Amino acid sequence: DESLLDWGMRWVGEKYSKPGAVFLGVVHRLDRPVSGVVVFARTSKAAERLSVQFRDRTVRKTYLGVVDGVSLDGAGRVEQWLRKNSSSNRVQPCAERDEGARLAVTDWRVVERRAGLTLLELKPVTGRSHQLRVACQTLGAPLTGDLKYGALVPLEDKSIALHAAQISFDHPTLGERLEFIAPLPKAMHKKI
């Protein structure tokens, strides 16, 4: 499959009439089975400035996730130490003292319940690999279709019911606050 980065580089080259190799920095990416907003930078300076905002936690992100069942109620916060196993590409909760342990903080709230499913709003305070997927597993409500983190049945398209719905950050050169919203894809509407 052509990657989103490859597609974006081709688009930038055509849109801005750039001959030869085009720079496009990945600033915010998504796991392959997740839909929604991604962020690329067209210059290395912009990529560097945006990366600082992510590191300083001034970027705000909102995800929507569908989980099976209706066991969750209200809202809360999941704080846990996570460690990534690169060979299996899985992240697991661990003790703070474990080598490679990183704190992950996720705020969540129930948005809607329908037909045995629950729609959650998930706001990562930190930005760890698979953080939201593990947070839902920890809550006892794995994301629909997420076989890696506890779902029992795959979705037909092999996606997981997680969508990066909104992101906001300061423009890397103008300083004005930008907000980008990706509506739920039709396929995810069918999941809720």
C-alpha cells in the first residue's frame, strides 16, 4: 500500500510545483487501523517547532472510540506506566520502576450508548504509543475490533473503532491557534 506520507509528498510536489525530492515531516501520526487527523510539516523548521509543542504538551487532541458493552459510566482518568515491547509491537502496563516505563495519562468520558456499544471521548494528556488502546483495555472496555488489546471479534475492514477527531496547536510561524476537525467516517457511524 502507498503510505499517507508518500501520498502527501506527491501532493505537495504537485500543489507547490516542487521538482525533485519533497520534504514532508511527520509530526502527528496514527496507528494504521485508526482514522482521523494527522499532521505533517512542509519544512524542517516547522516540524521542529511543532514537535516542541507536542513535547511541551500544548497540543490538544480529542479522539472518539467505540467500545463493546455499556459497563462504563460518567468520566474519569487513567494514569498508568506503560512499556513497549518493540518485537511484538505491543504496549503493556508495568511498574514505574521497570526499565523503559513511561507515564501515560488519559481523560475519558462516555458520550453516548446505543445497541450494546458505548461511544467514548478520549483525551490523551501524554502521547505514548498505543496509549488510548491500552487505557480502554485497562478500563475493561477494549476498543471494538482491537484484537491486539482485548477485543474478541475483528471488524470487517480490519480497523479499530478509534478516530482522531480534533487537534489544535499554534501555527509554527504565525503563532495563531489552529484547530482541525475530522468528522467520523461513515464506516465508524455504522459501528455506533
